[in-house]
Amino acid sequence: MNIPADLKYTKDHEWIKIDGDVATIGITAFAQSELGDIVYVDVDTLDETVDKDEVFGSVEAVKTVSDLFMPLTGEVIEFNEALEDSPESVNSDPYGDGWMIKIQISDTTEIDTLLDADGYKNLIGA
């Protein structure tokens, strides 16, 4: 299971790459494998500030729809528009081309509440 050490994680299976006060967010390899073939990514919170643990969008797979939860409070400043034509990127490259949103972090102290790679491995039993 690919769990990059340089990222942070949530109990809801989102990954977070921190770059100063901007965070790139997607779902983990574990999450996409559990969901199966992803056919649609819906994010309707662009340019909105979303609180930590609130829903910022959803992922639709062949068999299910799953909410996406904001790992940190912040303003959604970018949506990966390539996912509109190629949602399967979330399956094939969850930590690269399959990223979902970028946010402007409102409260950087919330970063301390995220899991590191080892904590996430323990959560999923990897």
C-alpha cells in the first residue's frame, strides 16, 4: 500500500500536502481501492471557506457515493478541473494527477491534529 511519508492524513482517508499556508488534498490509495472505479468527482465549494470536518464535495464510484471531508479549515482556492474529464486519475494516481482541491489554510495549528504516515498505516492496519 502506497502511503507517502511526506504527507499528512485523516481518519476519513484524505491526504494533505502542506506547502506553507496552502494545502493540496485528495483521497488515499486505500480509499480509492475501497471505493472502486471512480466515475465522478463533485466539488461545489470553490471560493468558499469550509470548516474542518465539513463536507467539501463527493466522489462517485460505480457502486457508491462518498462524501469528502475537509481536513483543515480553509478557503477552497482551486479544483483539479482535469478530474471532470478523467475522474479515473483518482484511481490510477491518487497522490499525483488525482488530487482534488487546494485550500488556503485558515488555522495552521489544525495541522497538528492530522495523522502522519505511521499513524495512518495503524488506522488502516497496513
